[in-house]
Amino acid sequence: MKVEFAPLSLPLQRRLQTASVAQWIFSFLGLAQCCTAAFIALFFTRFWLVSTLYAAWWFIDRETPSKGGRRSHILRNCIVWRYMRDYFPITLVKTAELDPRQNYLVGFHPHGVLAAGAFLNFCTEASGFSTLFPGITPHLMMLSLWFRIPFFRDYAMSGGLVASDKESASYVLQKPEGGNLLAIIVGGAQEALDARPGSFTLLLKNRKGFVRLAIQNGTPLVPAFSFGENDVFDQVKNPKGSWLRRIQHWLQKIMGISLPLFHARGIFQYSFGLIPYRRPICTVVGKPIPVQKKQRPSEEEVDQVHQKYLNELSNLFEKHKAKYNVPEDSHLEFI
């Protein structure tokens, strides 16, 4: 006998969606600190052996974040990510086929405050990545700092996150069987400081390391623009030259991560809090840009491919912006 479950009521669905987003924010803002505290605290309890054994495992497994990570299909397909998807909602759009016999390097723009679109589209199956791009395994680069945190590192790798260093990138892009996609949020933490509604400023003009990496590995470049990524949080005004911006840059140099002072709505009210607004995010993945492999490309060759990438990204933005309510007079600004 087939058992059918009644559909959830709309208010319950909304509460579950909000809860899923709240746990995602906590996982990156609070879970890392909790994991570190738990790891240290266990040494002073009768469960000290847990931390001791984990420390040994951590040492043995220390290279895994730079060797493709260790994904978990169970976590990637967890129902909580589907609730998170429906909260905004978040969608993934394909504009061209990707050959599973090749590897690809995707430039993701913009960073946004917490890169919600990048995480959900490439680290979970909520938006149907494997259905849209069959035979392609996605990886998303994240600051190596996060993989130094006990327990949290395993959680991060389970979604497909890998360390953001050249060794890690080359490991994925050089896999001879193909079928791997490495997504890099090119603007990085610094770009997050300019993430606010209506902003289309990308920190990309002088960021060419990812282009050089693609040339050295002969990997096609794929531009991706996430419409609405900057719209889900407000941010305290921090114009360049202000005391706040100087402090944020100083902290970034010390810690490697930026600290945007963002806010949006609360869990039970809509006036103020750390929960993002319910605004749609749509990540559009462009067509691959062929790259000729060369182990030591000249600056001129890198500049040529970089300019081609900028043109393709601009074309992608201009072609699709009207669908996502971007004003006609708005254009990408590269700084």
C-alpha cells in the first residue's frame, strides 16, 4: 500500500525555509568557533581520547583539502538545502553544454556578502547541478584558513569545497579523465566589502591569476554571473577612504578574511537581523572560452585571454539582465 503524505502548509514551509538559511549562516559564522572550542574542551574531559584520535586523523588527512577534497553525496542531497533554495529562491541556469571529457574553470561573480549562490549551486544538489551538467563534478574554492579548523574542515569538504591555493586548483584541473569543474569566486573576500543592493562593481580588472592558471592547464574558462547575489543583504556604508574601510582592509590583511558589517531581517521580524532578505538569486553559467595550453604564458598572452573573459562576462550580463529586473542603464564596472 502506498502511503501519501499531506503537503506542508505554507506557513510551515516558510518557517522551515527560514530555519534552513539560519543554520547555513550559523555554519559559517558560528560553527567554526564552536568546533574549535569543542576540540579544545574535550581534552579536559573524560572524552579527551576523541580529540586525541581526531588530531591524529587530522594530521594524516591534512593534504585532502588540496587533493580534491572528500565530498558526501548524502550531505549534498540533504533536504535542508532544498528549503534554503526555496527561501530566496535560488536557481541555476545553463546557457551552453559542458563536455564531461574536459575540465573547466568557472569564474563566479559577484562574491556577495556570504556567496549564497555559489555555495548552494556548486556545493549542493538543491538547484540540480548534476541534472543540468551530467558527468561534471563541481568543486568550489574556499580560503585555506577554514580547513585548519577541526571538525569544520570535514563538513566543508563534504559539499565539494577545496582549498584556494595553486596546488589545489592544479590537482582538480589536471585530472586526465576530465569531468571536473573548479569554481573560483574571483573577487574574493575584498569584493564582499562592496556587496550591497544595486551594485555591479566587480574586483576583476587586475585579477589575472585564474586566467594564468587556465592557460597553464589548457582549461576552458567559463564566466558565471549570479544575479541578485548582492541584493540579499544591506551593508553599513564603508566608502573607500573611510575609517571603517581602512579597518576592514587592515583586518583582512591580518586574518585573510573580510568582515563586512551586513544586516537584513530577523527570524521573527523583518526590520533588522542577520537573516537575508527573500530576494531571488539566479546564477547564469556562460559558454566556455577555449584556452590554448602553455606552461609559461607571457604577460601579453594572459592579458589577451583576460580581456576576452571580461568581454564574455559583460556580454553574459547584458544578454540576461532584463530577465532579472536589472535597469537598462546598469552595466558591469571592473575595478
